[in-house]
Amino acid sequence: ARATAFRQRDILVFYSGTDNSCSRRKLRKAFSGRFEQEMTEELRDSKDKILIFPSEFRLKQHEWSELAYRSKLCLCPDGDSPNTGRLVEVIMHGCVPVIISNRLQ
């Protein structure tokens, strides 16, 4: 269910995407195993989840959108270029972007 107020968002951090950059691969490595832990029965209903989806887990656009609306922070690691199209999308969903790049100018 979409949060009506920022403080009601139940996901602390959200990211879903491909592994097409060094930043993204390091991000996944840092959070490996966390996705399975967050999806367990005990944690599924808790607040402030950290959802870093595995690269092989492909979300449909409406699923991604719903998770972004429920998230406080959305990770935006660089991809093929320093600027990612996802940056604008997360801002439009009211999610605070966390930019991960050493190539941004």
C-alpha cells in the first residue's frame, strides 16, 4: 500500500537494477544475503526494511513504482554513464535519491 506521508513509508532503502557498473556490483556484494533475510516471515512486516534486489530478480514497472513510493531512500548507483535515468524517477516518486558515483560532475 502506497504511503500517504513520508514518515509512513515502510521501506528504508530500495534498489533494483542491473549489474552494469563497478558501483552496482560493489553495492550488491555489500548487501548479498540481505534480500533473503528481509523477505523472511519475521521481517516482512517490520518497518525500515532494506531491499536490495538481486540482479536476476526482475521487477515489472508497476512493482518497481510501488516499492519506490513506499521507500524513504532509493539508491542510484551510476550505470553505463554517471547519470542514471532512475534518478529522475525516484525523485518523482518522493523517494530521496542516494547517488553512488565517483564519476558525477
